[in-house]
Amino acid sequence: MKPGYYNRYSEHLVKKFGQKVYKLPVNLPGTCPNRDGRLGMGGCIFCDNQGSGFDCLPNTVSIREQLEANKLFFCKRFNARKFIVYFQAYTNTYLQLDRFKANISEAVGVDDLVGLSVSTRPDCVNDRYLDFLSEIRERYGLDINIELGLQTVNYHTLHRINRGHTLAEFIDAVLRIKKHDFATCAHLILNLPWDVMDDVRENAKLLSALGIEYVKLHSLYVVRGTVLGDMYEKGEVGIISLDDYVLRVAEFLKCLDPDMVIQRLVGKGPRADLLFSNWGLSWWLVKQRIEDYLVKNGIYQGLQFDYLDGKAVRFLPDAD
């Protein structure tokens, strides 16, 4: 592979569907078991009240209206013709099953859909919900994937960020999803204050060993009024430099299965109340910095992907 290569999501969609495909975000009112007391209170220390759905239309707008408005925008701006419905904010399977079914059924009635993406937590993946999505796939012929927030494989850090689940729940969720033959997209934050480079490498190795199909990388942003925001303002946590973040992304890509598709190299924060986001740069400038570093240093996705399939045995000479 040539330096700078990584398996880009946009190119993957063109190969899969024959043309560019655009995601239509859906923003619904909701919560998660780590907010309402079932598993914990307050949610993750970095999570604001919008539940990571800050690029969406208000959640008071109906699903159909959100989809039609977003579809019209992409059609006018990009001449878009094919779409994926993306249930983005909060935990979209943390609902009564009937409500979940109604939400999905309303969404898939929109024309020109090729796929459906449902964002949730590892501890909220239940076979009854996956069974219904299997019915939807069969009925409408849609490509369906499940997005899981993991953030890190370091279970000590998971506890520190008040994630409300451990690594075991993530692995269990991935295995359940695979039984239903859906793809999984894992979300990771590579610059959590308590993680080091070994955690970055282990993130890539675990996702590769599990056969995850997609990954989204997020750079940590800090929102005023969150637990992390309070810690940041008091000087109790720091953020690594941009150069160090670039190194972490490069190391992650080196260790990653080259077939895994990268949906995002860097995230962006909400428009208001930000204390820190992307070192004061636009997300696309951070992305460009990463890509330039990969090319300059001869790095590509999968460069060090050599640790599976019984590595120690593979190199033994065959007996006569």
C-alpha cells in the first residue's frame, strides 16, 4: 500500500452503492441508562445535554420532517441521490420495543434510502431489537449497521469517564450484532487524558480481532458545565498536543486491519460552550495534518497488522 493510505468511508460507499451516499441524521429526545439511574447518573463526564446530536435539527421535529429537510439540503447542495438514515443522538435502542419499531418504521418510508445506521450503547444491544432490524432489512433491502460508543479499551479509563459499562459489554454487543449479520461501527476517543500509546495500539488490535467493519475516531472536546469541563477549568486534566494526537492516529492506523473502513479521523464539538476542541483549528485542518504526516513518514493502514492468526506459530518451519 502507498504511504498515506487509509480505507476511506466516502470511497467505500461509492464502491458499495455505485455513487456518493449521504447520511441523514435523526435527532430524537431520549436518555441513556447511565443518565437516568438504571446504571448510573450524569452520563459520561464529557457528555453534554444534547447527547452528541448537536449537528441535527431540533428533536421536537418529527422523524419524517427531519429526514425530508436534510434530504432537500443534500440534494440542493451536492445533487445527492442516495441516503443512509442515521439515528444519531442518545441511545436509540434504550426505548420500549414498540417505540423503537415505530421510529424505525417511520424513517424507512423515505425514498432513495440504501441504508440505516443506529447509534447505541454496548449495554443496550438486545436480540429482540436486532430481530426487528433483521425484518426491516429483509422487507426494504437496506444495508444496516449498528454504531457503538466504546471510546477506549482501557477499562480503568472507562471507569474514570463514568462510561457505565466495561469492555465485556462491548464484546458481547459485537458478537450479538454479528449473529444477525449486521456491520458494527465502533467509536473511539484517542486522546482521553488517562490513555497512553499502548492503549491506542490495543484499541486497533481489539477492533481488528473482533472483525469490526467501521470505526470513527473522535478527538476529545470539552464542554463547559460537564464534569470534564469542570475538571479542565480547575487544571485537573490536560489535553495532549496536536502533534501527539497526530502520532496516536498514525499508530492506530498502523495496527489496524487494512480492510476496516475509517468513517472519521477527527470529530468536532458543539457550536456553543466549548472550552476546548481540536486545538482551536477546524476539523478538516486537523484531518489534513494527519494525512500529511502519514504521507511524509511512509505510514499506511495495516502497516503493522501482523499479530493475529497465531503469529508465533505462523513463522515456525513446517515439519517434514
